[in-house]
Amino acid sequence: PAEFVLLPRDLPWERAYDREDANAPQIAKLRLALPADYPAGTVLKLPMPCACSEHTSRFTKIKAGTSVIIKWDLGICGLAAPPGAD
């Protein structure tokens, strides 16, 4: 079995400003819409929507559903514009 599920680079996402901590402005939280309801415990690997498009993030899905929130350190790389943002 694979160690992780590789998610598509064009996954829909948005900044989850409502979940961010004002005391940690360098940590962005992203709300992702997953292509499937992977079981809790599944390790997912996301090509990050960052400025350079070279970083990835691995995380373990905690609960059921097709929406997850992940953290991203903006000190590593800035974020690209979300899909649909002009």
C-alpha cells in the first residue's frame, strides 16, 4: 500500500481567516475541499499552493468529511492567489 495519497495541485482552497491566530500571523490556515472523503487516519500529501509551487505538505486526516484545514508557515514560502481570485 502507498504511504500517502497524493492530492491534485489544483485542489480548491481558501484562507481560513476565521481559524487563524492573530498572535501567530506567520501561520496561515487553509481550508481545502478534498476530491473524496478519505477515511480518518489517511495520510494525504498536498502540493502546496505556494508562490514557488515546489513545496508539499503531508498531513493525516483526523475526521470524516471532504473539507480539511491545514497550517502553512508563510516564512517558508508565501501563498499563491486562491483559485478564482483575480
